[in-house]
Amino acid sequence: MPTQQTPPLVNYYAEQWPRYVKLCVDYANAITQFSVGELAAIRQEDGEGKAYWGVFPQQCENQLYDNLRKQAENIVCQLVSLATESFTPPGVTVEIKPKEFTDHFLPDKDSFLGFDPASVWNALAEQYGGGLASETAYQQNAGKIVSAFQIRKGQPLEIKAGAVILNLTVYIDHFDAKHFNRKNLCHSSREELCKLLAALEAAYSTPFGNPFHRHPAT
């Protein structure tokens, strides 16, 4: 991907990550020296057999690894979010799983300097750029519609006045129905219905035609 097309945030992460790693390593080494000095002072006063109940942390290496891994994961998630916004048109959202990229690009314990945010972005651009994200998003939306309405291959669909009639079962919150005489949707149905409405809206605006034709279930 040409440098001039790379978002500024990607360049920032790529430039600053080595500096961030160095600062974290230097800090961990400095803290370790505090605990080493503290242990020496305790043993000097109370002898070698004295239990070490110091206040400075001794496991800086593990804390360093956890911190660097977490921050690298955060960068990947941020780049995935940026790709979702950059590669899809308004009103359409592609679902990109950050784990797919963290599994591939996050380094081993002792090589976090090898983590390269620019490589993550290039992989995202290759997989979802150039209109690929839009088509993937429409396919994902079609899958949501097929799954929500339990449409099966070869299943006849009811059509009236040129419109396809689809029925959806939702669940009522029994507590509200019993105690407040209100038929409110339960939380899980509200969440799924919101996702389905977004998928239907995206399907309505798709430039690829009927989304069901692109779903492997049909």
C-alpha cells in the first residue's frame, strides 16, 4: 500500500511503537533494581534466612510482557476499527475479527520490538480494501438475514404485491408482562432485532443485487 495512502494514525503507531517498547523495558529494569537493592538491605540487616516482604515488585518481566501484549492488542483493535470505517460505504458495516490479526501479528514474549502496526494495516487493506470490505459486509448481512428468518435452501418464500413475506419470532419479557402489563421485548430479542434491522437496511441499499444470492445457505 503506498505510503501516501496510509492513514496518519497507522504511521504514528509504526513510528512510536519501538519507542514505547524501549521506555517500558527501561522502566521495568529500573523497578527491578529497586527490588534488588531492597532485598540486599533486608538481608544485610536480618540475614540470608529472612523472608523477603519488600514493597517493590519482583515480577517486572511478567508485568512487562502483559502490558506490551495488551497495548499491541489495543493497537490491532484500533486499526481494525479504522479499517471498518475506511473501507466500507456509509450505512454498511463489515465485521472484522481482531483476533484473526492478533494471532498472526503479535510476536512472541521476547520480541515485541518485532510487532509492526504498518504490516497489520497492509494486511487489512489487502483483505478489505478496494471494495472487498463492502462485498464482505453485504455477504455478512445476508447471512444474518438468512439465519434470523431461518431460511433454507429450496424453501418456498411467500410473496405478496412483489414483496417477500418473512416472519420472525421474538420473546416477551415475562416480568414486564406480568407485573406492568407491558409487552416489552426481552433484552436478547431487542439486541438481535437491532442487528437484523441494520442488516435489512444494508441489504436494501446493496449494489450487488439480492443478498440471498450470495449466501452459501441458498
